[in-house]
Amino acid sequence: MNTNRSGSLPGEKGQLLLALARKTIAGRLGLAYEGLPGLEGKLTDETFDDRRGTFVTLKSGGQLRGCIGNLSPEHTIRQSVTENSVNAAFNDPRFPPLRKEEFHSIQLEISLLTEPASLDYNGPEDLLAKLTPGVDGVIIRKGMHSATFLPQVWDQLPDKEAFLSHLCLKAGLSADEWKKGDLLVYTYRVQYFEEKP
């Protein structure tokens, strides 16, 4: 099995993954898929056998409607996108399951992750200095608590301190936990593909 965990995909292959996600969700809703013809054959490309972490995001009217993914490269891209599209549409605990009448109004986004790398830092100021807004996806861990923000979240939280505070809250920690210097921090990059509204 291929394990190229950081190479980028050409845009047309990203479009195939978006089509796979949409077809998978349509199938779960009992709707006919009317997208790319011959999709199944095109998805046999060995590129999709790479093991990568992926996230699938649903948006409606520009607002988040579901987002589920996996950070570790446990499954092939094909398997991962299929599973995460179902989970993002129907199993994100923050939202009710997607309904048939919403299907045509959602936009899908797929993120392919590089393998997370540990970020060594010496105190809160050093941590802030080492983060690159708009580029770094960030994972924090402390004990049983963990959370991640994809790089796209920087669009809503461009301030580094606010970004980290919200990430700590997402992990069930206090907002200033990142200032204490004992969080495990990992960063990763993504290549993402999105449907146009």
C-alpha cells in the first residue's frame, strides 16, 4: 500500500474526490447521483490508494453544516473520504443529520493532510512565533483532551491568540491553557478542494 502522505494531488483528482463524497451522501439519502459519469472507474487510480488523513466539510450558505475527519493515515484516501463524508453529513454531534431537502444547497470541501509533526516550543511567546496563520493546521493534546483546527479556520480566527484560545476551548480546556507551556502541539498542512456554490 502506498504511503505518500504529503504529495499534492492535481486539481482534477480533487474534483473526483468531491464527486465521491457527494455520491456517497446522495446514496445514504436515497437520492440519485447525477454528477460525473464513469466515476467508479476513475476512482480506481492508484493515487487514491495512498494512506492520508482527510477531513470532509459541509457548508450551507457559507456556514458550517458538518465537519468530520481523521488526522492519522489509517485508511486510503478513497476509504477515508467515503467514511468521513457520511460522518460529516449524518454524525457530526454539533448538527442534526442532513436532510434530503438540504442536499442540493450544501457545498462540500475535502482536505488532504500531511502527517502531523510535533512542534517544539519554549513558552507561549515562542509558540505564537512558530505558528503560520493560514498555513498550519494545529493539533493540541493534554491528557485525555485533544482538538484540531484545519488551516481554513484561520479565516475566521486570524489572531494567533484567539485561534489558540478557541482551540483550547474546543478541546475542553480553559481558554488560556496554551499559555501554560505544557500542551503537546502538532502542526500539519492541507491541500483542499471545494465545490463552488
